[in-house]
Amino acid sequence: MPTILTREDILLKLREVLADSFRLDPVKITPEAHLFTDLDLDSIDAVELAIQLQDITGRRVKAEEFKHVRTVADVVEAVHKMLNP
């Protein structure tokens, strides 16, 4: 039986990934933080993040699942939906 990740679990893992991969201050990685304006990610970073999310979830990240993602909370919600269809 797969482990169920709560939104809080996903947020904690996402915060770790963003801090490690993009050298971001974990304090700035809040659910409200905008990926591009607040965290200064660009389109290349977004692709890298998608790869990291595939590693976390074990599932392929589809572009349509992430086309409306703008904030950390949006990423958490998209990952939660991927893991709990």
C-alpha cells in the first residue's frame, strides 16, 4: 500500500527540494510564495522542479497538470492531486 502524503508532508518535501536545488531560504518558501516573482525561478528552473517532483512522486509530471501553477500552494495541490487521483 503506498504511503499517503498529506499536503503538509508535500509542502515540507517541496520546501526541502526548493531550498536544496535552487539555494533558496526555506523561510521564503511559504504556500503564498509566487514561484517566479517571489522565489525568482525561471522556466528552466520549472523544468528542473518538474523532474524533482517526478522523483518524489514516482509519476510522470504532465505539463497540463502544472500549466496553472504559480505559487508554492499550487504545486502542493497539483502534487496532492497526482498522488490522490
